[in-house]
Amino acid sequence: MNETVHTSVPRELLDLDLSQVDTSFTVLSGGLYELVVKEASVEKTKDGQGDMLVLKLATLRPAKDIKGQDVKEGQMVFHRVGLQPTDKYDYVAIAKNVARVTQALRPSVSMKVEQVFNGAFASACKAFEGRTLTAKLEALPEGVDKKSGRQLPPRNEVSQLEKAK
């Protein structure tokens, strides 16, 4: 991919009023996307009580956003998998959700459930990086987070990962 590196500010930006800049995140139209795993990490949840697998994914082809605008390849999308059991989310559910990721990756990644729960997953998940997968993305409208009451902007969510063939 050829990228232009600007060593000086483009002239058309110099008079731009920053209050007029659209700061919203690009939201891709819903559909199936070929994605590459740019980063895989284990991070703490917002409340600090648990861990989650965080995948930073990038599109492999140009796409359209929800406004019909062209979006270059490389648009980032995030996918998170909780790794902390709760009353309604047990170890079996966690294993299934991690398996959905490993079974979607191309080339495939062989991993045992033990690696997810033995404290070594933060380094083991690095094997996901650079691999591709097919995901169904949903375009979600702005709304309110049911737990926190916080206002959520429009966003993408991975609703399904296709098993690799």
C-alpha cells in the first residue's frame, strides 16, 4: 500500500475552523467483511475486575460507511471477548467464544482451553496477529449503555465469526 507522507500541513487545512471538524468515528455498513488481526491482547475490563481478549481488526478491502461514503481498506474495528466468568457467563461460554475466534482464523491457530485460563493467554493470543478472518459486522445506532447509562455513539459490532474453511 502506498501512502503519502506529508512533511508540512496541507494548505487547505490552515484556515479550517476546528469546531467544524467531524470527529465521529467511521461506522461501516453492516455485512460480511474480510479482516486482518492487527493486534491481539488481554486487557482489564473497565471495572478492573476481569480480563477480556481485545482484537484490533482492519478491513482488507475498501468499503462503504453508513452514510454511503467510501472507506479505504484498513478501517479499524474492535472485537472483545470476556474472559471472566460471571453468574450468567461461565467457563464453557468463555471457551466457546474464544473457540469462535480461533476457528475463524486463517491460517488456523491450534490452542487448548488451558492456555486461555492458565495466565499465559496474553502471550498466546499474539499468535492471532497477522491472520485473517471473515466477520459479520452490524452497524449499531447511537443508544444508551444499559449498565452505565452512558450515551453510546453509532458503532460497529462483530455479531458473528465465520469458521475458516
